[in-house]
Amino acid sequence: MCGIVGVASESQVTEKLINGLLRQEYRGYDSSGLAVFGKDSNQVQVIKRPGKVSELQNAIEETPMIGNTGIAHTRWATHGVPTESNAHPHHSREEVYIVHNGIIENHQELRTTLKALGYEFESETDTEVIAHLIHAKREITESLAEAVRLAVKDLEGAYALGAVHIKEPQVVVAARKGSPLVLGMGSNENLIASDQLAIADYADKFIFLEEGDTAEVTPSGARLWDVSDKEVVRPVVVEKALGETIEKGEYRHFMLKEIFEQPEKIKALLEGQLTEGGVPQEIFGPTAPEVFEKVEAVQIVACGTSYHAGLVARHWLEGLAGLPCSVEVASEFRYRNKVVAPNTLFVSISQSGETADTLACLRYSKDSGYLARLGICNVPTSSLARESDLVFLTKAGPEIGVASTKAFTTQLVGLLMLTLVLGRSHGLSAVAESSINESIRALPESLDAVMALEPLIIKMAEEFDDKEHALFLGRGIHYPIAMEGALKLKEISYIHAEAYPAGELKHGPLALIDAEMPVIAVAPNDDLLEKLKSNLQEVKARGGELYVFGHSLESHEDTVSQFIELPEIPELIAPIIYTIPLQLLSYHVAILKGTDIDQPRNLAKSVTVE
């Protein structure tokens, strides 16, 4: 989950390195550091600090760093606590300096070998073995690039790394396996980073390194080698002004901005993809019509919020398209024996497209008998998008807040559109499809109406200021929405929150109910409402405090502590609409708790390690 950046330039690089870290701080903010040296100097300046990048910035103001080549890192801790000694860059004998994102699984074995060669270790990290390993290889080779290519052959696990050497002061060498890495080409400088956005202000041409690639980067250009050490040329992507899209503007936090962006993002997603004739199959890829005609079942794999989107989609796919659908957590999917039904479409969902567990499942699926692989993703240049047979891009734009919001709702819209195109071949009538299309078109307006409820949600949030636990309830398709609401609350307010199917209350959770346990219910006017009301009465009878989001207060007047009325909306799109007030509730509770909303403790946005 760490973020790395490197620059080889004819101009000063420190500010570019810091900006690159700030753009990637969502990937980890336990510590940060950078190493810089000039093109004519063998003196390396290194500053590392525990904590956020702002701590590093303060240190640099006191000790300015001047140089034309450098690497930098913002850390999400895996091996070793967040201390200055465990912060990157790591070095070997003050000659090789590296930054790394990933996990080296055989680091203990390598550490033993390197100690026997006389190398001394200063940290607890798995990364330091890479620095010493590269140094050892550089002693017997003529270039840093060759040393890195030799060193990575000894590594087991995942890595995206940037390396520099005092004997090659204008060179940054990069390598990747299992973790993303992009090369940016600018004017008299070239850059590397974990995320394209990190270097978007300085480059307008990008190369996305492929699995096993190594790159040698200088101010004037770059050379690339593949996993077999053959020099290769990779496609160049031309894009401009990406960096302009990630400012908070008038909003206090990125999360709030991203919540309120949802109507316009969904509207943009629908443009050109929801026509008068419905959803064109081709938006999923040129071979989609041929593939979709054969689909007899669907397997969805995802993590976190994306997993909740998959659970909602299961209801749509089975209810509308009549297709059996299985949804599994990506981190568990590969570790059991599976029976793959004939003509099963494999669907992986990820905001970043770089989630390690989800990518591992995608790669596993290629030899597992699936009909085809569809990736649903927000980043067109991601590994998920590049490695899937079919792709649906959610077009949510950069999502900086660690707690996902607009990525979730755009995923839901994409999954509903997938349901419609699959349903055509499995009995969904033209009349029903047309009605659903109209409901989808009305989504932006419906979302705007729900956003207007924010003052009421702020008042509800005040009841949670002193709470340490919360229980979320839903039934049917809204149980995953309750799960997402609980996840948001725990992510950013640090309140322990759990979600249950409301019908399961009597099988254990009722033991938790008292006046100090707020119970939040998702209660749309659907076929399960009466059953849900009975479950809420069980809570009320035991002194519980009920906070209900629903359509009609009359149905709950004798039960609830607070009720927020949502507009009447078609049942199929209700999960998307009911997501919004839960996002806002979590946000405003976190405001009262005084937590770091955009960068909650112990978390990172893009989980690129297993």
C-alpha cells in the first residue's frame, strides 16, 4: 500500500518528490522519507520522519535538499513499526538507496544470507534486504539497472521499487512485480511513481510497467527490460492535466466532496452508455455480445466496499436476469477447492484496479475454466483493466478519501447495467428493461434530493457523539447497504459497528441491545418492510434506540427515536439512494469525534499487498 516516486531531471527534484508523496498519501501515511543528490555529487541527502508527509515537509524547510535525482516514499507499515529507522529510503553502505512498495516473503532467508556476506541491518523491514541485495549485485556488474535485474530474481513476493546509486547520479532504476508502477516522461526529466496522479503535473506521456519489467530512467529517456531481461518497448499513453482534478475546493474534506460529486459522476457515467435503446453491450468491450450470449452463471470477487457492491448485484442478477451468482471475498477465494459451473462469467470489482487480492484472483481465474473475465474498475490504466478480457469503467474520477463513496455508487450503476444486458438473453422483457432504464436515468435527480437531507442527518449524528458501538440492520438487497453503512462508520469514526440481516437479531445480536447501542435501520418501502418492522419492534421492546431511514414515518412512528424520510423511489435503485444518507451520517459522526476523516488511522486507500 505504500507510495513511491522517483525523478531524474535536469532541474531540482525535491518539490516534485514531495508533491508526488502528497498525491499518494492515501496509500499510506505511517512515515515518509526521501533521498536526493546532484548530478555532479556523490553526497546523498536523506531525510526520514515518522508520521505524515507534513512532518517530512517541516524537516526539509529546516534542512533544504538540493539535487537533480531522487526517490521518495510514503509508508503503510507491514514489517516493522512506524519509526524513523523503519522509514524508507533504505540504504546499503551509503551507496545504494531504495524505496519499495510490497512484501518480500523470503526476506528472513535473504537477511541470513546477506549477514553472512558482511551486510549490517539497521531496520526491522523486509525492504532493507533489497538494498543490500542490489548492492551485492552492483559490485559484480557494470550498471545499477543490471544489478536490479539480477537482484529481483532472488525476491519472492510483491514489489514496486525505485533505486539509485551514488556512482550513477543521474539514474533511477525501477522494477515491478505484483505492485503497480508507472513511468512518466516530461521535459528534460523522467519520473516513476506508484500512481499516475503523483506525477501528472510533470509528465504528459506515461508507460505502465508490465509484470516483471525493469526500467532505467534518466533525464533524457528510459530503457525497459521484460522479465526475461530482453529490452522492450511498451505502449505510451498520452494524458494531460490529471492533477487538476484532485483539489478539495470549497469542501472541508475530500470525502465530503466525493459524496456530493455522486450525482454528477453518475450522470457522466450514463452519458453515451445508456441510450434510448438501452445499455449497449459493447460498452463492456467489443467481444461482450459474443460472451454475454453464452453466460449461464456469474462469479463476483472483490474486497471491502467493492464486495458489498457485488452482494447487491447478486440480487439483481438472480432476480432480473435469472442467473446464479456467487459473491466471494477476494482474500479467501483462492484458498479452497471450487467447482466452476459451465459458462461462468468471472467478475472482479476494484476502485483502484490494483487491489492485490482481487488481482491475484483475476490471474488465478485465467486457468480455472471461466468463460471470460470482466473487470469493473475506476482506473482505465490499472492492472485490472489491462488484464481483464472485458472492462467496464465507472468514471468516478480520482477518489482521494480512504473511505470509498462515489466509487461504490458508480460500481452499483455499472453492475445494474450489466444485469440489464445479461437479462436480455435470459428472459428480461423489453418493457421491464425500459422501465429500469428510466429509473436509472432519474438517479442523479434522486441523489440530489437525498443530499438535501444533510441538515437532518447532521442532527441525527449528534446522538452518536458519545457512542462506542452501533448496529446496522437491513433485509434482502438492503442488507449489503447496511454492511456498507457499518463499514463507513467504523472506518472514519472508529465506532465499533456491525451489520446484521434484521431477521437474525433473535439469533444472538439482541443480547447487545440496550439504551447505549444505537440501531440504524435501512427501511425502504419494499416487500420486506413489514418483516423489518417486526424486527425493529424487537429492538424497541428491549430498550434500544432506533434510527431509521425510510419512506414513510407512519410505518414506524411508535418505534423510532429518529426517522429520516427519503423520497419514494423505484425499488431496484433504492440501494443506490439509501447509500447516501449512511455516508453522510458516518461523515458527520466522524466530524464530532474529531478523527482524521480522509486518512483514518491504520488504513490505506489502495491495498496492494496481500
